[in-house]
Amino acid sequence: MTEKSPAVYEDPTGSKGNAESTCINYHQTPLVSDILPTDTPTAVYEDPTSSKGNVEYTDIEYLEATSIEKDKLLCLENCESTQLDLLEENTSEDFFELSAASTWKNDPFLLIKIKHFTPEIISMIVEWGPCQPTSDFLPNKEFLKDKDGRHFHAGWYYRTHTDGTKTRRNWLTYSPSLNKIFCLDCILFGRKTAKAWVKDGFSHWKNMGIAVINHETTNAHIEASLKIKLRESVLPLIPSLEVNRKSSVALNREIVKQLIDITVFLGRHCLPFRGHRERWIDQLKEYISQIVQSDIISSRIFSVSLNSTFDISRKEQVSFIIRYVNETNGTVMERLLALREFPCTTGVHLSELFQNVFNHHNLDWKSNLVGQSYDGAANMSGQYNGLQAKILEENPQALFIWCSAHRLNLIASQAVGSCSNAVDLFGNLEKIFTFITGSKARSAFFREKQLELYPKQQIRSVKRVNTTRWMSHAYALNTVLDVYDAVYQTIEEVRNRDGGSDFKLGADCNGLLSYLTSYRFLMTAFSFKKIFEILEPLTRTLQARDIDILAAMYLVNSAKESIVALRTEETFENILILAKEFDDKYENEEFEPLRTTRKRKVRKMAGELCSDEVEQNPIQKFKVDTYFVALDIIKTQISQRFTDKTIEVMKDFALLSTKRIKELKKNPKSIPIDAFKAVCLVYNTFLKLEDVRREYEQFINCDLIVNETLPLYLHPNLNDDNSSLSSNDSNSDDTTSEQLKRWQNSSSLMCVFQDFCKAGLKSIFPSLFMLIKIGVTIPVSSCSPERSFSKLKLIKTRLRSTMGEDRLEDLMRITCEADIHEYFTLYCGYH
């Protein structure tokens, strides 16, 4: 590869004409004398505060004394030739002459001289950033003092938040030549900004603390800062994307080459791919652990969910899943923190194990844990001695969420056992599964029938009805309805072939065939099919890793309203039509109609004036005793199981949804009086009510639509545990497939959080950002521990049942965190 020649730019300020200077490599630290033209006129800087009198500095001496912090104090180093060409072509002569003669290229003294900022000048100034020198890099190593002996402090470059964290004030720029501070954002994009921050400069150091806070919370400053952030977020991304793509392709090619070389070497020497030495497992485990731990520490706040199960060797394994957010790209991460074997799983013992695990990983759960989610077992969710109660005693901010997916599964289990028709339906579906899968011959015949009847479809297998497997009722029912012909003909063939010699088998076949050819089966099946069309997409969505608590409550309430909408005469008539169409589709089978119930005479008791009327119409009786009963149970169970102490906090989070922000844009005065009161009471170490409300009011003045009203009070009684979300706190659209695609844009915190991260709004709205961050960190379900158990079954098999606990945890971490692709670079030698 040929060496590139150094870039050359011309210095129009040189007295000897256009002097050529070499652009210094950014990996090196150049001398100032190498960069500054030797014939630049010498300027004298006097320091009246020096004990030695007036100390004089030349341009070169002054620049060398202040060029140490390259990224903060912008001199002439690291100049690209293209940038200098752009500066020479597009900037005004006044600005170029001033910047060339000044020691500090980003001194705000130069900016206030400019009457009009061109896009090129703005880009250059934004790239330079604010002028924020420290006292170590100034003459005499201190800031200039005023007549009262006060001076500027470098600590004012940072803003301290309520939770103790600090962020840099990227807008604050100090002028060493004027000994004043300015607002860089307001200079570039400010409108109706105080003159002291854009023209005259601020130097009243006595009132500095209050003045800075007052300025950075003004609407004019926030508007200017938003323009800066939005300008940065919409810069062209195509070149960087192309570079990343090419880098990824090159890396993947090298990895594949390494893998091919290893495979060829092992194949030539007849060596196995595995051996008894696997030190690389420890290296990968440590590498992944370091990445996860560093991400958690940088995120600061986190939540936890855990569950336990028996492995193949009958040991109780407890899986710890930790949830946090990545502020860089605005994504929610759920990582396996630990897998521990623990035989005693009472609430007290689980609490001890919990503390040991978090202390081992150096995580401050007493201060930074903001949420916890478990299933409904008493040792986990017990109100007094459960794990969640023990954690709340030490950390009241660890909000407990009963796993939404587990709650929904309990509701579905209640519905399928609500009446005799439902019990018969799912009981017979389980019989069909046992009947077909209990024999190799029947299973083979069932597959042959599918190939014959559905040649262009994939072969299906009947599903088992299992109360512990989520939505298995829906999968079993849909399978039988989809391959009804194959199921019926398989049972009929077995009866004709083996029923004569095996009387029990023949009776079972006759019972199944009689039930499958009845309107009782069709009506019940299509009734629950309608119900499962609402619940099944909901349970899959609640199991997603990146769903937040606000979106979950919105979906649950939408599902409840959709269930209520099914309780109409029109919907029931639609079910009758579906059953009739199914009957007409199979003309060779005669379906038995619903039976009319015999009217029973009940003796009247003495003094009884009226008697119960028995419904004689079989269709009306089915509607009342089966269809309406199932819907009423689901509606009641949703209201009971999804109402808890967290409901008041959910109301506050509801104000952060895109839909609510758009409403308040229309009418900012409609913000409830007690907005954010409940959530600030729970998370009082991270949030202050007045800061959250002020930033929220400023934030809603940014864009949006829709027009609905909000209640005057969100929390009529903070101590009322039985309060529930009103219709104003959730959307009322039906839970359809289209709605499931829209929920992120209408009632989810994730889209708002991602917008904050992409636009860099954390420094502008720190309290509001922390509130949204807490909302997306709170877990919705404990499904991730269940997913880790699926990996556990793949790793610890019958042939590897004696595996040690340390090795099992290492393999689990490597398997579960496969998306941390950096450990491939460790294996391939890339660092």
C-alpha cells in the first residue's frame, strides 16, 4: 500500500504569501510551533494578577500552554484539509481574519462579531464545540478575577441533577479574552434571548449559580438547544452506514476464513471439535460478564425478574434476569445475570440468594433497583413473606409487577373451565391428542391423510391441551379445525379396522366421532375461536422483551373492551353463520343439532308466588349458559387480576404516551393538577415533582395531534388499592392485528424514549428523561426466565446430567447472550 501524502492547506494570513503547512496526524500531538506560521505577528498577553508583575506571553507560548486538552480547547491542531478549504470558501472575511488572529478558535468573543451565520459557519462552530478551558490551561493557572476578587469556576461546566448525576453543559462557552460566559446555542439559534447571554456576556460571578439555572430552563434556551440536537440528528448518515457495512463485511469474511481453516485442520488430523480442555469457555464467560456489568453500571437503574425450575438431574435452578436500557440506541436489554442451584425456595431463602447474587456482581440493588416481576407463586409474590415483600422492605422503589403473561394465562384457564360445554370441548381435544399420538400406526396414518387431503400444505400435528403451556388451548383448537377432515377420517379408519376386536377402543372412537359431528362442538369451538383471536395475540405481545408497562396496560384494556364488544347479538349470529358454513363444507357428514332440554316441573313451595322459567330454545340456552358465561368470566378476571397498587403510577406514565402528548399540545392547560404526583412519591430519590412538571410542560410544546379531554384529577385517592384505570387513561380501540402494530406509536413509552436518545434530549430535559427511563425499565412479565429454561433443556440433557454448576452457568450465559457478538472477536483475535 502506498503511503498517502500529507494534506496541505494555505494560510492567507502569512506575510510571506500563501504558506503551506502539513496537516498533523491526529494520533500524534504536534508542537504548536509546527502548526502556527513562524511569521505570525506576535501578540502580547498581560496577566495583571501575577505576583511577578505583568507577565507577557507571545501567541506561541500562550498557545503551547493551553493546547493540552485537545478535545475541549480547540487550537489549530487536527485540521483536515477539507475543513480548511470549506472555511476559506464559505466563511466571511471578517470571521476568518478574527479566527486566524485569535489564540482560541472557538472563543465566543469572535462569534458575537458575526452578523450573519451561514450554514457552513454553523457547522464549523458546532463541530468545534464550546470553549471550556480549565484553570490549569490558563496563564498563571487561574481564571481572571473581577474587582471583588471573584472569578469563574470550571465546576459550572457541569449540571448536577436531583439523583446526583452530572451532565456537561455543552451550551456554556467561556471567553478567556473577555472573562465572560455566553450561551453557544442561543448565539446560533436563539430567539428573544437575554442580551447578556448572546452579545454582552455574563460576568456577575456572585449570582452565577442562580443565573445559569434560570437561563437553561427558559423556553428560548430550550428551543435553541432543541434546534441544535435536531440538526445533529438529521445529518447525512449514508457515508457512515456504508463504512460500517464494509467493515462488517470485511470482519465477517475474516471470521469465516478462520473457521474454515480450523475445520480443515481438524479434519486433516482427525481431531474432534471438542475435547476435555475448554478454557475458552471461561474466557468467553468473563468477557460477556464484563460487557453486561459495564452496561448495567452505565445505565445505573435496572429491574429484575426470576423464576425456578427442575432440570434433568432434579435440581432446582433459579434464573436471574436483569433488565436495563441502552441510552446509546434507546433499546431495552434483558440479560441473564446468574443461574444458581438452590434447593430451598421459600421467600426468606430466596431473599438471601438474591442479595448474594447482586453483591457478587457489585450491583447496588438497594438504591438502583426500580422494578421486580415474578409469577403468582406465594414464595415470590407473597404479600408478607414473599420475595417481593422482602425486597420492598429494603428498597421501597422496587415496584412489584405480577407477570402479565402469567395473569393472562390464568384468565384463559378460567374461561375454558367456565361451563360444561367448554370442559367437553377441551377434554375431547386432549383425548384426540392422546388417541392419535399414542400409536405409531395412527400417527403415520394421520400424516398420510394430510398428504392426501392437503397436498400443498405443511403437515400439522395435533397439539396437547396443557394448562401450564400458554395458549395451548388456542393452538389445539385451531389445529383440529384446520385439519378436521384428516382427524375425522383417522378416527373413523381406526374404528373400522380395530374397533371390532378392541371394544374399549371402538367405544372411544364412537364417542369422539359423535362429538365431532355435533353442533355442540361447532358452536363451542367457534365461540372460543373468537375469544382466542383476541387473547392469543395479546399473550404473545406481553411476552416481548421490549414492551413497556404503559403499552401492556393499554393492550390489556383494549382486549377487555374487545371482549365486551363480543357480547352482542350480532356477534353471536356471526358464530351461527360460521357453524352453518362449516356444516355445508362437509356435506358427507351429518351434524347433530343442539338438543332441546326437557322441561322439568319443580314443585312450588308454600308462599312461593313465581317459578323459574327454563329456556327451551337450545340456541338461546347455549348463548346464555356457554357463550355469555365465558365472556363474563374473562371480563371479570381481567378487572380483578390487572388491578393492583401500581395503578396510580400507571396513570402518571400514561401522560407520557405519544397520544396523550398530542392531546395536550392542543390544550396545554388540561394537564391534571396532580400529574406525576404518584410516580414522584415512589421514585423520590430520582425525581422532583416541580422539575418533572416544568419540563413536561416545556416538552409538550414541540409537535402533535388528536383532541380528547383528560380528567381534572388523576389520583382521587392515592391510598385506594381498588381503583382502576378509567376510560380516559387508555385508548379504546379494538385489539386487532392492525392495532397491535400501532400500539408502539400511540401508547408506548419506547418510541418516546428512543426519540429522546436519538435527539440527545437528556441534557435538556433530565428529569423527564429519567422518568421515561424508569418507565421502560420496569418489567412487564417474567417471560425471560422461562426462555432461559428452554436453553437449559438444550444444554443440560440426559447425556450431560452430571454437569457442574459453574460450567452450566458459563454455557448458559454464552448461549443466552449470543447477540453480544463481541466475544467472537475475542475468539478470532480481534480486540
